[in-house]
Amino acid sequence: MKATTYVSRNKVRLAEVPEPQVLNSGDAVVRVTSAAICGSDLHLVDGYVPGMLNGDIIGHEFMGEVVEIGNGVRKLRAGDRVVVAFPISCGRCWSCNQGLFSVCENTNPSAWVAEKVWGFATAGIFGYSHMTGGYAGGQAEYVRVPFADVGALKVPDGVSDEQALFLGDILPTGWMGAEMADVRPGDVVAVWGAGPVGLLTMASARLMGAERIIAIDRFDYRLRMAREKAGATDTIDYEQVSVHETLRELTGGRGVDKSIDAVGMEAHSDDLQWPYDRVKQAMRLQTDRGMALREAILACRNGGVISVIGAYGGFMDKFPIGAVMNRSLTIRAGQCHVQRYMQPLMEKVERGEIDPSFIITHRLSLEDVVHGYDIFKNKLDDCVKVVLKPGEPATTERRIGLI
Amino acid sequence: MAKAQRIAMALGAVSTGIGTWYAATPRHFLSVIGAPATERRIAVTRLVAVQELSVGLGLLADGRATRWVAMRVVGDVLHGAMLALAVRAPDTDRGRMRLALAALIGITATDLAALLAARQIERTGADVESGNDGTTPEALAVERAPVHRSVTIRREPAEVYAFWRELENLPTFMKHLESVELIDERRSRWRAKAPGGASIEWEAEITDERPGERIAWTSREGAQVWNSGEVTFERAAGDRGTQVRVRLDYEPPGGRLGAGVARLLGEAPSNQIAGDLRRLKQVLETGEVAISDAVAEGRSRMQRPAQPIEIA
């Protein structure tokens, strides 16, 4: 079968690989009908997540049709149309029982590597390095889904692929970002990053009753989508104005009630932090660039909440702990516990309360994946979100390439 | 300072000095021995530098003369072979090469003499004044510090105990175990994979057991790898299940060197036990060992499959 594989830093390849098979009794094999490229896939490809090997299959946002199941699968049958949560969770351990699915205790066979970096290990994740288990990903024609009863949700007939696809990651991630920020009616919420996750965070905050939603980015087309589709009331281009001062003025000198970081480790800024963080990261003196998170902390009002859903890998310098402590700030963070949110959010999609498909700007064949990474990473052609469809005719030539 | 240690320190300083010279200015070294610097020769010089530095630091930091001096002798022989090859190359300076060979022969002779002296000291125990040449009971005791690991499993202590006491279950989650056969109620025969594909076998005997709480064992007379340990089962706070604690005391095959190599390969006993306990948790909570694609394909060095439970 064809699958998107990591080659080396900045290089991906559409490769011919063996088809997956059932290995554990709770497995399902899914024929992928739609897969998306996620911003966190760029962290892998850009070389900031350790434990990637040449040939690893990437991709953790996908859906499709069940074609085979292990003898322990109870809720699914061949032919079912499913969307799959990106964390692989057993559903039986204490963490899963608490709803903390992304820190499942049983699905990361290389847990000891994560323990060295993070203290304790997290769950396995599809196509996301050997630190999270070395599971094959879903930007492929077929994918093996372990613990399918826990991670795969049947898609109702009335819901299209494009509406359902994002229930596996970015819609629940955006929702949890707003939920962790404790967004309440009347709140002023600022969201750093108007990429797919940031946009769905804004849409979620709006559903939770936020009165003012401020989108922060530097790409005009993304800020436009935030205003027109995601419910942002204000937008800030950080290359044009000072974010801190603008937010202070927008809130009458008070600061925003809730700050949400939907940027993560590859943050960018146009002040002196940029060369500082970039050089330290390049020299491996830190793994994460902190511009967005620092700003999110400093811009938050006294007693406010900072919610972190942008992905971070390791260590960051110049963390403003003084602001956090002295101003009674709360920080909440986490990889999304997708399985906790999939069903209720699917119901919201079914009822038409939210339609996450508005973020899709490009529909490509799986064969065009190299081109897809290129336009997504380099923000070409006003790209916000790429959806890959295996089996569709190809429109570009490159099957391997630097992006 | 004991004589063996003085020899080790002196040779360590020599190795480190030479290694630093090779690493810092490989071209200078090559010009001294009369070999024009090519990229390949520079690369080889750097490799030799790494070798010299590691042996040097080993001698300085480890203090066990015999092993490290033996490695110096091995290095000398290798370097002799390299020089012999270089002499035949058309672009080398024969005169300088001969001088280099003579120097090397001198060094080799010194190393051999040092090796014999160190061995003599080790064998006769003439070096007792230092109290530690790597073979004293004290040194071994440090190496044999028991390993402790624990895991919390969402099952009742009685269930976890029962699963473990059924010793034939152990290979389902202990990666290195091939089989456990019962001889009688207390004695069993264990078979495990050893590094390099070999198998080792030993008999173990349960020395104490309290149902639902504790099992203790020790290997019987004649075991290739002496080991002894206990596992305890205790109710965890807040209804979280059972805390399983393992203590393992064992004599590593190959002594200290073997233990060091094992640690470098990530095969240190504490890592093995941590992995085994993680798999025990998987088996008891989910019914089987979770296999990722990387494990199935043998792609990842970071993952260690145990024997998967057969699925129909």
C-alpha cells in the first residue's frame, strides 16, 4: 500500500509499504478514506520531535472503513465507517478511567524513553515518533487501530467525511483548549495562532459564550478566516502592532480573561526573542521556542487562566514564573483526551451546532502528499488545512521531497 | 597509592595525552609518522583518537588496571597493522615510518610488561593495600546492589498475586524469559535468553510466600547467574489497585564489564524489570501485551516485546 513516510529532517516520501494486520485482539484495520496533515506533523518533519526513523509512517488524523477486526473487538464490524482518536488508549487503566485518555498507562511500549524526558510516559499516538510508541500512522491507504473499541467512533449516516474527520483530533483539541481555559459567558478570550486548532478553539469559545474573541497571527488570510468563519471579534497581526499593548487597550487596561496558546514549540515573533529562542533551539540548548506562551502569560489578567494546547516537546527558557505566581495565574495544559469529547462533539456536529469543515482549504489525493506538506508548512496558496484522499487521481508529480 | 593503580594512572595519562594530540591535530600526527594527510587518514586518526581517549579515561577513572591495559595491548596490535599497511603505500616517508614502528614496538613492550605486572598483582592479591582492584568482595557488593522497581495495577492484590504465583505465566510479560517449568510446589526450572542469542538455565526455589502479599525466591546451587529476589503485593491508596514491588539481587554475567556493557545497550536489570512490570500491567489490565507496529517489525531499538499472547 501507499503511505506517507518520514525520510529525514524536512523530507517526506510517499512510499510503498506492507499493509497492516491485526496484531492484538482489540485491533481493527481501517481502510482510510480521508486523512489530514496536522500542524504537529510539521514538528515531526521539521525535526523537533526526537525518535523519528526513516520509513516511519506519519499521520494521526484519519477516518475510514473498518475492513478487519481482532477477536476481542465488540463494538465494531467490518464495513463500519469510523473516525479514530489520535491517542491510543486502552480504556481500562486508572488514567483512562479518569477520562485522561492521552496519558493512558498501557499503550506506549517505549514508555521508558518518555520517562527520561518527561518524568512519566504518555499514551501511544498514531504516527508520532518512537517516543509515543512507534505506531504506524494514518496518512496511508490502510492503518491498524489498536484498542479500536475505545478509539474508533462510528460516524452517523448524516455526517459527511469532511465534517467527521476533525473529531479525531483538532475539534476536540480546540474544544478542550477552551474548556481548560474555563471560558464562560462574557469572557474576553485571546487565542494565539489562527491555524486549524486555533480556529476551532475560537469556534468552541464562541459556543461556550465568550463575548470577545481575539485572534493573533501574522497571516492575513488566516486572520480573515478567523473573523469570517471562526467567530473572532477582533484580530491582531503581531507583525504590525504590539500584541501586549493592543490587548491591554482592547480590554480597557485589564488584560484578557483567558489566554489560549494554540501555537506551540515552533513559535515565531518579530522581536528580540526570535533570534534568542531560535539560536538556543538550533544549538539544542532548549527544545521549545517560548514566544507565544510567554506573551499569553503576560497578557492574561490577574487571576486569569492560560490554556496550552499548542504542542511542546521538552524544555523552554525564560519562563515568566514570576508573573504566574505573583498575579495568581492558572496554567492548564494537555494533549487532548479525544475519547472524552468525540461522542458529545459528534452530536453537536449532527445537530448542526458546529461544522469544523470550514477550515479545509485543500483537498488532495494521498499521492500529492509531498505537495500538501509543502503548501501547509510554507503557508503557500492560502493553505489552512489539507485533506488527503487515498485513491483519488494525483495532480502533482513529487513523491519524495524536501519541504 | 597501590602499584597497580600507579601503572593504570601513568598509562591512562599517556593514552589520554596521545588521544588528545590525535584528536586536536591529526595532520600534525600524520606528518610526524611520515604519512601525507589524506581525508581517509585523518578520519582513521580521529577513530584512533576516540579509542585512545576511551582507554585513557577508562584507566584514569576505573582504576582496574588489568582490563584496560589489556585493551591497550589490543590497540597496539591494531596500530601495528595500520602502520604496516601505511608503509606499503607509495606516498609515505619510509624513514619516519620506521621510527614510528620502532616507537610502537617500544610502547607495546611497555604495555605488555604492565599487563603482566597487573595480572600478577591481581592473581596474588599483592595489591590488597588498595582494598579495591575490582575483584574484592566490597567491589562486588557495590555491583550487586539490589534493583528495586514498582508498578501500580488496577486489580486486586489477590488477583495479581495469583497470576504471578502461576509461574508459567511469567514469560508472557518477562521479555528475557523463554520458559518456566515447575519441578514441584517450590522448585522450578527457568530458561532465559542471554545476550548474543545463547540460553541460560537455572533452578529457582521459593523461599517464602504469603498468599496475596509476598513471594521470595533464590536460585539454587549451580546456577549460571546467581539471583535472589522478592515481589510484594500491596493495596494502593485511593482504590487504585495493587502496588507490585520487585527487588532483584543478582550477579551479572561477565562481572562489572558485562554489567557496564548491558547498561550501555539499555539492558540494565532496572530497565528490564521496569519493562517487565509495564507489560505485566498491560496483561492484567488489558489482557495482552500491547504491540506497536515498531515492535512487530523490529524497527525500534527503544521497544522490547515480550511473548505476545496468541490471538486466534
